[in-house]
Amino acid sequence: MIITGLTRDAEIEKLNLTEPLLKLTKGEFVHDDLEFRCNGLMYSLESDDFSPKGLNIIPLWEGESSITGFYLYDSEPIFITYYIDNIDSPKQIGKSVSDLVDYLVTEYGEGKAELKVILSP
């Protein structure tokens, strides 16, 4: 199941994300390297369930055909990303906000050093 609305907002708040990462969760512009890769929610708001079976996904942002989010395991976040046409094969990004930042910088950061500075605490 995909978790949206006030429950999503409350779970995201618990992550203590940096201001730029919070902006990404709202679909706001943060950096050119992420502009077309990290957008607001589209698929997560549809009536179809775009989540891997057995996981309660809290979406952070979406790309043209992917969802990046997290689920809780023993009250700790596990960050994942997956394509909407292959929802049962999520890729684990990591277990910390710094893992999430490293993923964004490695996958999308053309100006790696600059992007890492912007996203990191």
C-alpha cells in the first residue's frame, strides 16, 4: 500500500530531512540535476496501487516512471526506488538520509560536489 496525505507528511517529518530534501518531497525545485528526475506525486495519488507487494511505502518523490520512497522495518526507514512497470523489484538505496543523498548524487548529480553540498545537512 502507498501511504499519502497527513500520515505521509508525519512519517517524512520524522526523518529530519534537510530543507532541500523536504522541498523535493513537495515537488519543488532544488537543483537542475534533479529537476526532471524528482517530481511531486502522480502515481502515488492514483487509485491503482503502485507499491511492491507486502510493503507500506511512503513515497518521497517520483520520476517519469519511478517512485522513490521508504518503508519502515523495526521502526527504521529503508529507502528504496522502483519503476512503476516493475513494482515488485525495488532497489534498496540505504537506511539513512546520507545514503539517500549519496544515491541522488551518484544517480543524478552531474555536478556531484555541488549537489552533495546542497542536499547534505
